[in-house]
Amino acid sequence: MKTEKIEWTEDLATGVILIDEQHQELFARIDKFMEVVQHQQKENELQEVIAFLEDYVFLHFDAEEEYMITTNYPQYDLHQSEHATFIKSLNDIKYQCDQGGDTDILVQTIQTYLVDWLVNHIQQTDQRFATFMKDRF
């Protein structure tokens, strides 16, 4: 299964520099993750990419949530629960990788649960928060 390269586009920019930089890094790492899975590279490389992605997701979500707490964002609970959903999906994918699942199915799962979720989350949920911040500060 061949998939297209996953790239950050300017229409995903929130205008919050730290958040945008972290989103760009997430896109780059998820793209690397898909490349490693697609080319069935060494298991240790796959584990390294997953470990980095896990750490980076927590770093990024913590940064966003800290902004929300600091600004008393009224939709914090909803936003935080969406982050929890993403983390669960990432953990499910990690489990599939650990079990040596079918590569095509794994790539499709990454595309559906990580990439599509991330794009939708940025375009909708993160943009609402960015607008709140811009209007308030």
C-alpha cells in the first residue's frame, strides 16, 4: 500500500507560534512513522519512532492544555478529552506494531486514526482555541 506524503499546510496554522511549530513536528514524525511501517524497516527503528511520537504528543498536549488553563478556556474539558482520544488511538497503534500486524492495515490505521484525527482536530478544535486566545489577548 502506497500513501501520499503527509505534509503540514499553512491553512492549518493557528497563529500561536509554539503550537504551530509543534504541529509541524507532529506531521513530520507521523510521516516518518508511516514511512518506517510501509518499508517494513527494522523493528528497533519502528519502536524509536513510536517512542518519540508518544513523548512528543504528551509534550504538545501539555503545552496546549497549559495555555488553556492559563487563559481559563471555557472548552478545556472537551479539548482535553479529544487529546485523550488521540493518545488512546496511538496506544492502540503501538499495540498493533508490537504484535507485528499486517503492514497495509497498520498504514491505513495510522492514516485514519492519527493523520485524519490530527488534521480535523487542528482545523476545528485548535482553531477555536486560537481564536479565543486572539480575541482575548
